[in-house]
Amino acid sequence: MRLLAVTDLHDRPKALERILADAGNVDLILLGGDITNFGSPDDAERLVGQARLSGAPVLAVAGNCDSAAIDRRLVEMGVSLHGRGVVHGGLRLQGLSAMPPWRSSMYQFTENELAEFLRVGAEILQKDAQLDGEGVHVVLSHPPPRGGRLDRTRLLKHVGSTALRSFIATAQPSLVVCGHIHEGRGIDHFGPTTVVNCGLAASGYYALAEVGEEVKVELRRV
């Protein structure tokens, strides 16, 4: 399955247009948060709708520059993965919105809350897997896991989620798609898990992933 992963769009429809054209045919589009830049639910819906016009299904989480209201709108649109588990084709997908605590003016949760969202999503998938087979496990998270290269700021401080890092250690998903830290763009591995920070989509960065028996990820800029 060919996945298009886009994070940190920050309300740049022209950038999304270029990314969609450059990526070509994909089986699924993952929007990994900061869809807007402190925008409204209507702004988020417009951008999700733009992605849907490509013809591929869309699944999404909200970022720290989005809001709880945007998360609710994603649920209403039927695209939310936050605290949920969705079986799609040969994939088992779950997601994580917002970020660990940083600035009170932004959309955030405690690490305990983030851990609970991950637990609930995994539990839903475990129940579904009993009916639909195991499938490849994919996590769409706005924040990266704590540690490694993908959550390091320009000041060399690690600001990723400890809850996500612990979840990766125990659940060992095949692929984690994240963003949030623009300068952390890249690909890393935590045990058998491939983790990709897609980078700043507002500047044309994105990732393509081929997911099957193996996971292959390509970082691109348009």
C-alpha cells in the first residue's frame, strides 16, 4: 500500500496542491497535524476536503497549532485517528493528536493522557484484528517519540513524547508517521519500528511510504 504522509501544513493550500500533484497516485493520505495555523474547524475541513479531491481516502490527527474543536471536526468528517483504531485494507491504524505540555496557548495533553489515547486505540485494533487478521500496524502521531534524531530542536533539546516512545517499545508498530519538530525531519528506527518525521509541508516537504511485508519510506520536497 502506498501512503502519502503530510504534516505541518499550517494552512498552506498551495503547498498541499503541489504535494498532491508530485506524489501521484496513492492508496491513503495521512495528515499528521498542524493542518491549520491556529485556524478554525472550517479551515481544517477545507484542507481535508482538498486532500480528498485527489481520490484517495484521508485519515488525520490534529496538531498543537490546531485545537480541540478541530479534533472534533475531524471526528465529524469521519477522518480522525486520535485515540481511535481503524482497519483499512491491510493496515491497522491509530493516531495521536496535539503534543506533550509546552505552551498553554497550544493544543496539548499530559504524557499520561497521551499514553491513554494510545492504549485505547491499540485496544480497538486488537479487537478488530481478531475479525480482520493482524495487518500492518501504523501510528499517525503529531509529536515524535522522545529521543533519537526526530524530536531534537535547534537548541538540541529533545521534546518528543515519552508516552509514544514507551508505546513503540512495547507495541512495536511497523511504521510511525510524525511531524511537529520541523528541523527534526528524517527517518529513524526504534527497534523494528520505522519512524519518519515528514518535515514542514508548508515548505513542500512530505513523505511517501510503501507498506507491505517491508516498510520503505522516501522523504521528498516539491
